[in-house]
Amino acid sequence: MKRVIDLVLSALFLLILSPIVVMTCVLIRFKLGSPIIFKQERIGYKEKLFIVYKLRTMSDARDEKGQLLPDSIRLTRLGKVIRKLSIDEIPQLVNVLKGDMSIVGPRPLLVKYLPYYTERERMRHQVKPGITGLAQITGRNILKWDERFAIDVEYVENQSIWLDMKIMILTVVKVVRKEDIVDVPGDHLQDFDIERQLKA
């Protein structure tokens, strides 16, 4: 039933939102150049890796050694608007159609974080990752790592169609109100792998 809902809603949302996506792609191409789509390997269901799709929000600005500058510097004014409106997340609907993701589930995180989860936290990978989830409606990206993962596990233990519907409705409310959003998560939250290494 969840997969049927994912297929129907993701196809419907892609159709409805396609004018916004096309207009945003034109702006990204004009302001940032190519590529328009940001692709990155993430951890999926049962810890299988997949490529996630997002609209690009940062420049490729580098220092004199050729290293990428911090996210806070590379995030453009256009990128901030795209993130605040969550437009950058729309291409993940393609991930949902492919079966890599669900509309609702724990957010897919970086592969480098995999060795640093506790056994309980790894339960978040027992369901497909989602575009939105319980942690996103609870605090979006202002939560600390431990809080996020505890909420993700809570979702896994209590998942249901009704909970998914509630999360989707509250996600729309959060996006419309622009609540609990930080432009660059790295500015207020240390990388998870570094945080765990420091605690060890």
C-alpha cells in the first residue's frame, strides 16, 4: 500500500510541480551554469547505496589550492531561496519512482557516516529513506544528530499509513510557514562523523 501511494503521489507531484522545476532549472543554468542537478551517493534501504537527485544550490568556488570553499560561502542567494521553499528536494520524486526512496521516511545521509551509527540508530535503514520524515516535522534541520536519529528510530517502530499522512500534511505546513530552516546546516551542526570521533 505504501509503495502504491508513493508511485501515485510522486507522479502527481512531478506533474503539478513541473513548471516550477523548469523555471528553477533555467535560473540555475543562468546563475550557476552546469550541472543543474546535484547527484550524490547516499545510504538507502538495508544500507544499500543509491544516487540521490537534488537541484543544485551552491557554486563550485574553490580556494587557491583547488579545494572547494565551505558550504556557507558557496551557497548562493538563489540557492537560499530554493532551499527555503524546498524546491531543491523535488527531483527526489524521481528517486521515489525508481524505488530508491519513499515520500516519507528517515532522510538519506552521507555514506561516510555509516561506521559511526550505534546499533539502534542503524534501525533507521530498515525502511526506505524519505523526502520528508518525522524528524523533519519535529524540528527539520535544527535538531542535533542524536535527536534526529532517536526520532528516526521512533518512526521505524511506529510506522503506519496514517502516520505517513500526518507527516506529509505537517510537512506542507512547515514549508509554507518556512519553519525550522537553517540555510546551511553545517554552520550550526558539526559533521556527524567528526562529532562521533570527538566523543570517542
